[in-house]
Amino acid sequence: MYPIEESRCVEHLAGLVRFPTVSNSDDELMDFEPFFAMHRYLEQAYPLVHATLDREIVGRAGLLYHWKGTGKSSNPPLLFMAHQDVVPEGDPNSWTYPPYEGRVSEGQVWGRGSGDCKANIVAQLEAVEHLISTGYQPDFDVYLAYGYNEEVGSGKGEGSSAYMISHLLEDRGVRLGGVLDEGSGLHLDTGIDPPRYVCSITLGEKGYADYEISRSDPGGHSSAPGKKGGLYYIAKAIEAIEENPFHYRLTPVMVDKYKALAPLYKDEKMRRVFSDLEANWEEAVPIIDADRQLAAMFHTTMAVTMASGSAKENILPERASINVNVRLLDGDTLEDAQKHLESIVPAECRVRLVRGNEASPTSVYEGRFKDLIVDICRERSSGDMLTVPGIMAGGTDAKYMYNICDHVYRFSSFISRGEPGGGAHQANESMSIAQLVSGPEFYIQLIKRYGTA
């Protein structure tokens, strides 16, 4: 265990939380001053990092650090990622502590961005700062990349700061040996007897799309409504979406994941069914359908998230619309989703893709980089650990890195033992101090061992 100071980690995460780095899908509507102020804070908090690594601004506020190695190792560079931006705080009255106060209380650091994902920035920079303080220099190159519009980046393509960073590295001829971004990690599963650690390495993510379904009408006064106005057809569209979901299906990663997890289930039927999903698919479907978290990983999902009609109670809408948020399972495309929606909603409605990106490729699972992660986690869990691959339902900046790396993983460095904390995108978001201080050690070990692996 390396001597990472708890007080430093806590102080620095609380400090980062105090900058309201809220992103917007339109860069012109963003306030970048909190980002620039946070950059200045990072310079003060991590002086050795900023004196040793090259740092450049990418786009409006993206950060790319380059720790040049000695060149003694032939191993390709590593890239560690996180994002600076946060989602809006919502109603401040819903928070126990103010969302940007950075309060430290009850064994947690509270505030927007504490878990998603400024703790990852702290874990990475604490690790590098510590290594430099000991006189260490890697024999290979290390990159750190912190985008500024991850929370609104799905579907932005070239407008994503992570996309800019990826293609900047590609233009410079950089080919990476491994990428780590926010995601799964090492956690203690207390739902089994005896409890056991699970190391979950996420290999890819579902695609993202927003489709607008709309209907235009003459409108008019609500006292003379006529029949079947715009909202009638929109209501029919919602009903059709609910009644015509994408079918459940198997992907190779899910087959492998649940084959590995099956022995952990207490229920004999669950152990039998999930140990061979292909052979027991008919029995598996009702089980999957009864659990919405599980179901999301076995099909492309559609969710109606926004609706719009007229601006006043006594006006018939001239245009009514809904937004359908779609998360694409690998094998389904944006075109597939468009055609599916067009085939089920009323013909009087128009379906338009607002923004979207396809499902990411699936990373190579086996290899030296993955084995090193597993070895470190096995030591951290005293050897009793299960390793499983996975796919993420949400989106990360990692999806933009496949052009320069085959091993793109979503894997956070923290050890979770069931401590309080969480609430990403919710009121009272927090990060457990116990988890926070476990993060830097992982990166320290990974960097030191990778050069000799």
C-alpha cells in the first residue's frame, strides 16, 4: 500500500466540486470560467504534475497531459480518462448540503460531480503526483485526458472534446496500449454467501440517440377543438412505442458475463439458466423482462423523455412532439431504430433523428493490459475474486478512442465495499472517503508494473 494521504484526496476532491463546471450541448451557452478556474486550482493542487508533464488545452477547455517516458520500454502508451463537466444541480432545495459547497461530512465528500466523475481526476493526479515525488519516471508514455462536454457529448461527434483529443493523438501517430475511463471496477458482492469480490471490466457501451416524433396541425382555440388533434397522434405514438419494444437478444459479451456470474446466484434456477443462456433462452427471457436493469442489457431500449404541446392552456397545439431516447444494443443501428419507429407510430407523425451515435465497438478482452488489471485487483481483494466482462448502458468519452486503441475499458480504480455514496445525476451526490482514497493506489501499481509487464 502506497502512502496516499487521505486528507489530500479529500481536500482536492472537495476543491474540485466547488467549481460549477456545468456543460451544455451548445458550447456558446456554456460558462467556461469555472473550467478555467478549476484548471488554475489543479495547477496549485498538483505542482509536480504541472512542472513535469506537458499540458495543452484542446478545444475550449479540454485538458491533455503527456508524461514522457524514458523510452526504455517498448510498451505502447497508456491513457487515463475522466471528464471535468457535470450535469446541472436541479433544485438546490433538494440537497442536504449545497451542491457546490464541497462539504465533507458523514465520511463522504458531498456535491455535484463528486462521484461523476471528479473523483477519477483526483485518483489519477494523486497517483502521478506521488510517483513524481519519489523520483519515478515511466519507461513508456502516459497520457491523461479530461474532456469538458462528456455529459452532453453523445451524438456530438466532432464537437466532443474527447473526439478532438482522440484525433489529435491519432494525427501525432500515437497508438495506445490501453485506455481506462470511468465505469465499473472492483466491488464486494455482499449478496452471496460468503461475500466475494467481483472485478468487472466494461468493454464497450450502447449507442445513443434522440428521435423527435412530431405532428403539425392548424391549431386554434381550445373551445372548438375538432377531432384528433396533434396530441392524439402523439399519444398513439407513445402507446405504440410502449407496446412494440425491441426484442431481447444475446450478445457474446452478455453470454460470457453471466456464465461467469451464474455460480454466484443463490437460486438454483438462476444458476442453471444463466450458466448457459443460449441453451436456456426461453426460460431466461421472463427473468430478464422482470428486471429493468437486466433487461436494458439485452435489447435496444426506447424511452419517451420529453413532450411538447401548446404554450397555453386554451390553445390547440400547432405542433406537438415527443423525444424518444434510444440506447442501441450492439448489432442495432441508428437506421434500424429510425425504421422501427417509423413502422410503429401513426403515419401522420414525422420521425426525425436529432442526434446520435452508434454502439461502440467491443474491446479486445484478453491480453497483457487486462491481465495486469486483474492481477492488481486480485491482490487488493486478497485473492478471492471473480472477473467478468461487461457492456455499459450509459455513455462515456471512451467511445471516441477505438481509432487509436484495441483495449478501451471503462474501469474506475476505486474499491467498493458497500459504503454509502453515489447519486450521480441526482440530488445529494457524494463520494465515500473510503472509496476515494483507494483510487490512487491502483494507478500507482498499474503504471509501475506496466513498464515491466
